[in-house]
Amino acid sequence: VASQTGYLRDKLQEFRQPTETSQLADVRFTIVLYHNPAYPSSRDDSEDSSPDVRRLFPPLFDEFLVPLVFEYHDHTFKRTHPMYNHEVRNNDGVVYIGDGALGVKPRTIKTGVAHFAKLSQINYAQFVTVFPNGTCMVESYDIDGVLHDVVVLNRRF
């Protein structure tokens, strides 16, 4: 994880301040995706690389005003409240969505964790729509095609 942090910082910086030769001049919404979650939904927070991810990645997302992060690995559905500095911040922060139960048996979910806005033991698919005004909508559907969750986020920069 530590070796990826410099690359992540460089890319987030490039998204925020594209050069004249960059193809990023029209970035409307920044979304980050990675595997091992900073905020696991079925495991203890101290397992695997989650402690390192939680220590290194969220401060970058806060610094560069990333609105949306997809995390996977735990085989559940989760959506956090907006978070800043590892704490719930209702109006402005990073929303973490995941944890990847895409066609595999969902795992048992954690209970009683305040930073989760929605947490379910289901299989699901997600559709992301980014609108020209910088608004992003994430729709999550269960395996029967029933809408399970929807969240609309605004660009943070």
C-alpha cells in the first residue's frame, strides 16, 4: 500500500491541476477504485492491508476533495456516510461504496458501525452516471434487478 501512495498522490494532483498537454482538462468528477477496503464491512478493521489503506489513502482523498471511492474485497454491499478525517461529516466528505459481492456468496456484515449509511448481505450491480454539471449518481441493484440503493453526490472542487 505504501508503494502505491505516491502514485495515487501524483494522479490526484494531476486531476486537480491538469497541464496544457494533459487529457484531464475536462475532469468532472473523480472516482477512485481499489481492492482492500479502508473501512471493511465484514472483517475486523485490523485484517489484511486495511490498516495501511486507512492510514494512507483517506488523507489523500480528503486533501484532494475526492467525493467517491469504490472499495471491494469483503463481499457485501456497503455505503458510508460522507467521511472526513475518518469521521462522519454529513454534508461534505468522501463516500465509500463497495465491498464487492458481485456474483459470489455475500459474507456476514458488521453491525453497529456508525460510519455505514447502508450495509447489506446481498449480491448487487452498480451503475454510475456522471452528469455534465459534475453531479454523480450511483445506483445499486440486487440480482433481481430491484433498486437497492441510490446516492447522488456533487463534485467537491
